[in-house]
Amino acid sequence: MGSEAKILRAKDVPTPAGVSLPVVWLDLGGRTDVAVPLVRLAEAVGYHRRKVHALVERDPVLSSYRVTVTVTREGMPVKTAFLQRPGVLGVMVKMSAARIQDPAKRERVIAFQRWAFETLDRLLFEGQAPAQPPLFHPAPAVPSPPRPPMPLRGTASWPSACSPEKC
């Protein structure tokens, strides 16, 4: 199961299928990420919610990006499952469009995959959410020493144990 989180803000974002997908910015204990409700993700790609939920729950990496948020609906608190941006992208990668028989559904999934890869990162980093510190810092580049030129085959500097006919 995922962890608890707090919604900082929400925005309905149109998808290629014409479905408006609610995207939320979550406070994940000092870190912010965008996420979508798991049920609405399934609707946006045209899958039954149980199939997408099972896909997430079976995968230990994807399930680690599932968070539960308590929202109020009609005055009652309701726990809702959200999938953070890396989890959404992971689900998109796991959906093999080539295996989908229905051409219309296949095109819908492909269009949503493109949309998710382009839009979710843009939403996170376009200033609508606080800037994130990097999760890791790359090591500084260390220049390599220049390599000596390789001898040409058949020249005097070619190793004697290997001739052009044997190597």
C-alpha cells in the first residue's frame, strides 16, 4: 500500500481523448509531486479501473508510487488512491500498445502515453508547484587522458603475434 499525502492544489487538465483528468500537487513530507487519481487514470486510457489497479498492485515499483489521500465528498471523508507522476509514467510504459487489438483503443493509449510523458513533467516543473531539489547530484566530469593512436594493420608497429591474415 502507498503512504498518506496532502493535496496542495488541483487542476483539471484536458487529455487527448477529450477527458478532463484531475492532476493534483501532493505534499509528500517535504517533497512535492504531481499525481492523478488511479480511477480517473483508468478512465482516461479506456481501461477498467480494476485492471489498472491490479497492474499497479502487482508491481513493487509502481505500487511504491501509490499514495492515499483523504478527500471530503458530500461532507464525508473518503480515502482516494492517487498515482504519482513516476507511477503514471511506469503504467504507460507497461501498457504495450502493440498488444491491443482494437485500433481505436490502441490509438487512444498511444495518444495518452505521449500526453503523459510530455504534460506531467511540464506541470511539475513549470512553476505551478514549488521547485524540487534534485534527488541525486551527478558526479563532476573528470576528463580522460588522451589515448595514443592505434597502429594500422600491416605496419611495422602491429604486434608480431597477430598478422592481418590471422586477426
